[in-house]
Amino acid sequence: MEVLETLDLSMNRFHGEIPSSFSNLNFLNHFNLSYNNLTGQIPLSTQLQSFDKFSYIGNHLCGPPVTKTCSRNGETPDVTNGGSSGGKKRSKLNWLYVSIVLGFVIGFWGVVAPLFFIRSWRFAYYQKLEQIGDKLYVFWATIVKDEKDVETDARSHASHNVGNCHCPKER
């Protein structure tokens, strides 16, 4: 295993520390441990520090080449503190999705519930929708009528001026 040239262990859900025996891999050209759940310090060897930080991304590692510095006992600072500065466990709840769902529920039922339960509001709402629909229909009909009038005017004007063209004559 010491003459291994390529090692890609990315996205395997490994956890724990990187084994110190990895520092004996002297012939590696490609090395990738990204997106696991590895913690602790990257073993010191010239080979493991020669790979870029993207080989270790998605883990809780510290030491070169990663920019996080290790604590005195060799552990990653955010792992020793329980994932946050106060030692409190971080919530994995994504508040963006919670706020979207909450906004939808409150907004939807804020409009639908009164329409469903209060009969006078329901009649007023549908009457207003009908008025808006009628206004849109009249607006659209006048636009279409005006366009047809413009087309018929253009046609009658063109047919009326056929004999009065002052165009250069063809030879």
C-alpha cells in the first residue's frame, strides 16, 4: 500500500480521524478525502500537506493545508466545542424552509379560511372577481376592436391610393 499512487475516498461517510499510517503513502499523485465526517488533525507528512485544501473539504479537519488551526490537543476547535462557540449543539433545522412553509400556511389560511367560513365575505369576493373579469373583458375587446379598425383603415387607404402613386417608373 505504500506505493499507492491514487486514493479517492470522497463521499463515503467515514468518521473519526485520518489514520496516521496515511503519512507513509509517499507515492500519491491524487488524494481525495472530501465530504466525509472526518475530524482532528491531518497527519504530518510532506505528502499529505502537498495536496490542496479541496482534497479535505467537507470535513472537520485542522492543520495544513486546511486553514483551520488545531487546538492544543490536536482536535478541531468547532468539534471540541460541540459545533458552536457556547458548547451548545447546533440545530440541523433549516430555518429558510420553516419560514417558507409557515408563510404559506398563514397566508393561505388567512385568505381561504374567511372565504370558507364567512358567507358574506365569500359572496363579496366572488362578486369583486366577476367585476374585475368584466373590466378585463371590456378592455381586451376595445383593444382588439381598435386594432381591427386600424387594419381596415389602412386597407381602404391603400386601395384608395393605388392609382395616385408618385413612384419612379420602371424602364
